[in-house]
Amino acid sequence: MVDGRVAIPAPAVPATSDSPAPGAVCFVGRVLNLIALITSTDPAVRDGSLEQACGGADAKELLAAATGLDAFRRNADNLYERVRALFFLASLHRYQIPARLLAEPNHPPTGETSGTAHGLIPFHAFELLLDRRFEEAIDALLAQQTTEGPSDGLSSALATAYHRLGFQTLADQVRRSVRTVRGNQWMFRLGHPADQPLRIRPELCTPGPLGTYPILREQTPVRMDLTHSAWSDIFFLGMDYPEGARVLNVSVDLGVHGRDAAPRPPVSASVRATKSSLR
């Protein structure tokens, strides 16, 4: 899913002999325009590689691009654009920015520190990460970066926070979608087992000759999603980008080769009414 691809329009650049090819991510006044990878409707831009887009940028330029992406995702109304910006930011801080910092002439060698608090992760931000308060953690980490400067440690923490916030944003959208369907609302209104709206069929409430009640057994195959991207239908439909929701849902029986004569449904559930439950 985080494959460095996204969609967004690049700003117009006057056509000159030195202008980049159509669809190319460009520097505008030496500011790397990564937002164009998210908003563009041109597949040549949208499906471009984030790594290639960052290829000619140094640490300062990547940090400026990250600042622009962060401001963009905070104000974006489109969920798809917001989530893709979050994953871009996670990738920048996980892979691109640390590599550029390491190449800086004044950067301490790997495993060494400058002898100051530079590069340390604020404990308050660490606590916010543990509490899954990712938005607040990002604010605290960015404030530390502004005060102390960028570092491997801060970028590592920011990468984690952005990545988890992206998935939290998707999960919140799925949760809202499920809750808004009338047929699903009962799941969120149960305060007691007696509130359960499902009912047992009369056939299961009639005991047999031995006084025992019938057993209802259900066997179900597992679902296999054949898709170009993990959970494509949920992610891309949830992100207001149905064009990306390309998936085939297949029901599959399973068996152990050499042991089972034939595959069979691997999920089995049984239910039987009891005399006390029918009171």
C-alpha cells in the first residue's frame, strides 16, 4: 500500500527549453513540489515514484517539502489526498530525510551524538505515541525539530506517527461508514445481552425425543482478496478514490496436501439452544 505512488496536479511552469517534461515532478524556486504527486489527474504524475521525485533534493529541500505536505494534509478535505500525504510524510522521514542528514558534512557519524540533547525524542511525544494520540505526537515532534533541528531520531518518531495516523484515519472512516448503515446500527447499541436483536428459529427451540435441542452448524470458506494493493476495496473506496478499488473476493476451501481427501470449509461454528436460555 505504501508504495510511493499517489495523485495531484503540478503547478503550471512556463514552457522553456529547460522546462521539465510534462508530468514530471519539479522544483519551484528550489522548493520540491511533492503535492503534485497527490493531486494530479495525470497518471504520468500520479503514478510516479516518490524516491525518484526526491532524487535531486538535499536535506533542507526535503524538510521544506515535508513542511508543505504536512500543511496540505491538515487542510485537505479529500480523504484520499489526506491519507496519501500522510504516507508520503512517513516515507520521507523513514527513508529520504535520514539518508540526506547522514550525508551532511556536520552530521555526527552513525552511532555517535553531538553531546547535547540534539536528536532526542521528547518523552511527552513518546507517551502520546503510546496513547495513540498521533496528531498531538506529531505536533510535539515538529516543535522539537523546530527548536533543536532535524535528526535521525526525530525523523524515526515522525515516520512512525505519520504512518500510524494514516491507518487510524482509514479505520475511523470505515467505522463511520459501518455505523451509518441502518442495518449495522444495532451492533453499536448493545448494552446488555438481552438487547441482542437476533432471534432463534422455532425449529431450534423444540427438543428431540431425548430431550436435547437440535444443533445448528455452519461451515464457511475463507475469503481471499485478489488485488493490486492490500485491502484495495476498503482503502480506495474509503479514500474517495473508487478508480483504485480493483479487487476480486474469492471464497476458498482449505485442505492439507497429503492428509485431506478434498478441501473443505475451514471455519465452523455451532449453536444449540438450552432450556435455561429459552426462559
